[in-house]
Amino acid sequence: MTDEVAVFRLARVRLPIQQNRLLLLFVGVNFLFTGIDVALAHSVNAFVPVYEWIPVCFAPLGAVTSFVVALRARPSMVAALAHLAVMMLGVIVGVLGTAFHGQAVLNPVGQFSWSWLAFGSPILAPLSFAGIALVGLYAITEEAPGQPGMLRVPGIGVFRAPISRHRHFLWLVGLGFVGTALTSAVDHAQYGYTAYKLIAIAFGSFASAVVLTLAISRAWSAADEFVYFWTMIAAVLIGVLGVGFHLSADLAGTGQLSLERILVFAPIMAPMLFSDLGLLGLIVVAQDI
């Protein structure tokens, strides 16, 4: 069974599965790749202190519940409750990780310095767990027709949210771009800014403004939709371009890849966050035809 959806009035796509289930698959895949990325990054310190194992152990759990719910047309109450609980735990893991990273970037005397922020643990990186978990949390809900904010969880009940499900997703995408732009600004400061390093910062800031503008606007014009659509397409391309730049930087001067350079110097997977957010941004605005 396929579902045909429209991305504004600009494109029509036939999805292989229902949109909510596609979002849940998206969440599961993101947990898997984020878990691998974190495992590699934390392996540099040999997982010391021991709490560095927390996100590594959580990621497969988040992926499993997302896949289980996604692969069922009508998830059972037990599966839905388990998924909701794990997604809420994912938010906690992201917030705790941010606190741990924030503590790690304080210099030995407990003071903040730019060099420790730039070269230390990426302070906003753990929030990716919280962001993915929130997408997974809302992906299992269905909004009552004509009743924005009335969210139904299959097999559990109906809950009232302050804004529509649609706008929840836009806020998550917009804040994702904000975090990506800030992280790019900090990480790219390590060895000085160059023209192509500024691309990520400038585009991340622009995409943040575009998405958050739609999130707070009562109505969208055709121009708003046009700019949003092509900004998301550009985000996908920027991510792929960033992978090329990072790979080139890791190979520079040696012609060989090393795990240390991939993880510490120019992380290959980091730019793919732009592509990830671009794809998510297109999926969440797609409407049934």
C-alpha cells in the first residue's frame, strides 16, 4: 500500500508506507547512526568516565522501539507505551549528555574559555538524542481532523497540545538547524575560518530563519512555501558537499584515512546532519492528497 502526498504545491511523491511509519523508520535509522557516531567518538577516551556508555547503550533501544512501531500498521498499546517511555528517556539522555559535555568544556580550574569550548567535547551534540526522541514521540501520534493540537496515541488516548502537530515538527526542524549552525561555528573555529567553512554557518543560520518563520506564522504564502521547499533541498545538498570537504581535509597531506582524523579533525558524518534535517523538513510538511 502506498500513500501519495504533496509537498506544498511544488511536488507530489508516492510514499512506500504511511507517513507516520516513515517518520518512525527515519527516527530508528537516526538512532542507529547517531549511536555508531557516539560510540566511535567516545572510544577515543576508552569510554572513560563510565557514563559515556549511556548514549551508546540507549541508541539501539531507541531504534528497536521505533522500528517495532513503524512496521505495524496498528501498534498495540504495549508497543506504543514502550515507545513513548523510551522516547522520553531519550530526551533525558540528551539533556544529561549536554550537562556532561558542558562540564567537560570547563577548563581545569572550572572556568569557561573559548579554546576549551572549541577543542573540547561538542556541547550541543548530545541534544541530537533529545531531538530525535521528540520526533519519535510525535511521530506515533495522529492529529484529530480539524482539531489542531488534539493528538491521539493509538491504543492509549487523546492529549491536547498547545500547538498543532505540524508546528511541533517545524519547531524541531528549525531548532535542529539552529543547533547545527552553532555547532558548525564552534567546531570550524578550531583551525580558523575559511570561505567554505563559512558555508555551513551561513546556510545553517539562513535555514533556521526560514523554518522558524514558518513555525510562528499563522498562514504561509506561496513564496514562503517556495523558499522553504528549496531550502530543504539545498540542505540535503549542503550535507553531501560537507562530507566531501571533510573527507578531503582528512586525506590532506597523507592520502590515507585514519580513525583519529575522522573523529577528531574533520568528522565525516557531521555534515550529514544538514541532509538529515532537510529530509525531515520535507517529510513533515507533506500532506495527503
